[in-house]
Amino acid sequence: MQDIVIIGAGGFGREIQWLIERINKRECVWHLLGYIDDGVEPGTIVDDLPVLGNMEYLMRYEKPIAAACAVGSAKTRKLLVGKAKQNENIYFPNLIDPDAKIGERIRMGRGNLICAGNILTVDIALGDFDIINLDCTVGHDAVLGDFVTVYPSVNISGCVCVGDETELGTGSHIIQGVPIGEHTVIGAGSVVIKEIPAWCTAVGSPAKPIKFSGGGV
């Protein structure tokens, strides 16, 4: 069994603990050591597992160890992964719930977390460190960049392209062929029927940008 830690001891971190436990029920792959969290006191017990320490603790780790970054915020997840990458002993596996239905022609990078109830069909490309939360669908030929967060019950139709560090809110729907720019947030329950630019927040049905930030206008 391979040692693994979960970065982030919040609610989604506990869901990733459950995901890892479900993987191990099918095949004993992971020895789950505990959590890494900058905001929780080391030694605190979270769902029967200890918080081992903060990111500085992990960056000093001297043996090969897997890590799953269970932080929903794309921006924060990227920062934490960037820190962890400074330690060459840390590697980032793809974790896929046994209940997820994944087509054979799926390409993905590393560090992706795919939760229970998801359906990913054919010829889909995922980048690195994407999160696809519970009960989502991803259609044919969809492309998701790096550090994309797909919250629960999102429907992504075929030929959709989602830019890096974009977050798709709970219950949102994206119709076929629509591109969504990088660093963008789609509000919960929104329906995306036309292109959404980068660096914005878009909400509604149909979804429309309501504000821009960062590298946007």
C-alpha cells in the first residue's frame, strides 16, 4: 500500500477520505496517514484521522508520499500544490471513485479528483488538479484546463471548453459547444448558453457576466 495524505481538513477533505476508503474496499491501494492543514492544530482528529501538520511539515517530508489536494477554491488549490511541488518526494495521483463511470478514451493529467456518481463519456481531456464533485456529467469531446473545480450536479455538454482555474457552481448547466474562459466563476444554478469570457463571474439563466476581476477588463 502507498502512503497518502489529504491536503485540506475541511468538508471536502473528509469526502476525499471517503473516496479513498471506497477505493480501498475494492482494492487495497492507499495507506491514508492523515491530513495536512495550515489552519488546524496538529494532532487534531478529523473523522478518525490526525492532522499531521501544516504545509511546512509536508514540504520537509523525506519519503515518497502521495497527496490529494482537497480544496475547492481553484486559486487556493493552485497555491497549495505549488508549495507541495517544491518537495520532489510528493506525487499527485488521480483518484477516481469506483462508482464513477469513465469512458475508455479519457485523457487526464495528474492530481485529479473524480467523486462518486459522475459520468464522463468519450474523448474528454482533463488537465491537472481538476475536481469533479458528486453527481456530474461531462459530455463527449469536452476539454477542462488545469485547476478546474466542478461543483456537485453540474452538467457539461459535448464539445465544451473550460479554461484554467475556472469554477462551475453547483447545479449549473453548460450547453454543447460553449467555451468558458479561464479564472471565471459560474454561479450555482446558472445555464450557460453562449461564450463566457475570462476573469469574470457569470450568473443567471441565461448566464451573463456581472463583474470582472484580475486579468479581466
